Amino acid sequence: MNYLSKINDLPSDKTFTKEDLLTEQFLLNKDRDLEIYYSPHNEFINTEARIAIVGITPGWTQMKTAFQEAKLLLSKGMEAGQIFKEVKMAASFSGSMRKNLISMLDECGIADALELDASSSLFHEKRSLLHTTSVIKHPAFHRNKNYTGHIPKIHRSPVLSAYAFTCFPNELEKLKHQLLVIPLGKAAEDVIAALENKKKLPNHFYLYGFPHPSGANGHRLGQFNQNMGQLKEIIGNWKHTL
């Protein structure tokens, strides 16, 4: 289905709302109170990346940013492949969460390992080193709110399980290098750990213990500091492969 043509038909003179985007034309899957909608920002896969940052699912903020950017680029006549790349750059972990994420990446030594001045460059001039994605590729909502990975549990939902345990590992297989894979929070980490235990993931380095950077995660800093030794050890082992 050509979703770009549907995005192009959206009004140009407004900021998109849930009433504009959480509609039948963008609905991919529905399972009782759970709905999954299309978003253009996880179409592009950076096969040359050295780091993959993995969320649980894109949230509403990312989805809205992706649609706004795609609409703008379509109006400029940009071709589809470039649109998907630009939209990924604009929407990945957008909002205040990106600021928290960058601070945490710096503190645990990611910038040093890659010989960067700061991890913020991964989202700008050094974007070629980074692939961002989610275990649930497209935005999932439970009762119209961002899905958090808990209700329903991923393994209890056939729809979510298909994304997490089939689509996601297939995506990681397309990345050429031995990566540092950073799952954000316990729900994403649990999926990756389950896949790794079943030998269904490539031989990457998996940074377990990295808390979700959302400001709503009140335990974030405590967990981060508690796990710092483990995080730095994994990053050090990965650094030797670069």
C-alpha cells in the first residue's frame, strides 16, 4: 500500500492531531484494545551502522513528527527513499527523550568509544554510525495511549509477537557490522534477551541494563548509576571490535 500518497493527501496547513493520523487509512493491526498504525520513520534501515538503539515502539510524538516531516518533504518533490531517510533522522526518539538519551550515552562512554566529541553527533553529522528502531516497528497504542510494553504482554499478543519475534530480528540481520545494540528499558530488553537465548539474533553486543530515557521513568538515574560498571564493561568489549 502506498502510504506516502495517503500522507500527501493530508492537509498542509495544520499540525497533525490523533484525529488526523489514528484513522482507518493508517491502521495496520487491531487486537481488542490494541491498535498499531503506520508511520514512515522506521522504513529506512542503515545497514552500515555501528550502533543500534532499540525502543519498544514509536510513541505519538515520534509518529506526529514523522508525518509532519514526510508531508513537508513530499511537498518539495523528494523521492521516497530519501524521504524515509530524512524522516528517520527527524523523528527518531524526538522530543525531550533525545536529550536524556544523549546525556546517558555520553556518560557511559559511547562518544569516547567512537572517538566523537559528543554523542549528540550521532543524531546529526555522524548519523551514518547509528540505526534506530523499535521491537514493535510501528506505533502501538493501548486504549489510545502509547503502548508501554506491559499491557498486553508482548508474548501474549499474536500481533505484537509477530513484530517483536519475527520482524525485528529480521531487521537486525540486515545490518552489516558487529553492533552495539542498546535496548531502551526492560520491555525492549526482555524481547532481545529472549531472542538471544533462542539463538535468533546476530552476534552483536547487547547493552543490557540501560534504562529507558523517558522523563516519566523516575528510576532512570538510579538504575543507570547502579548499572554503570556493567554498561562500561560491555562497551569496552565492543570498542575492541571497531
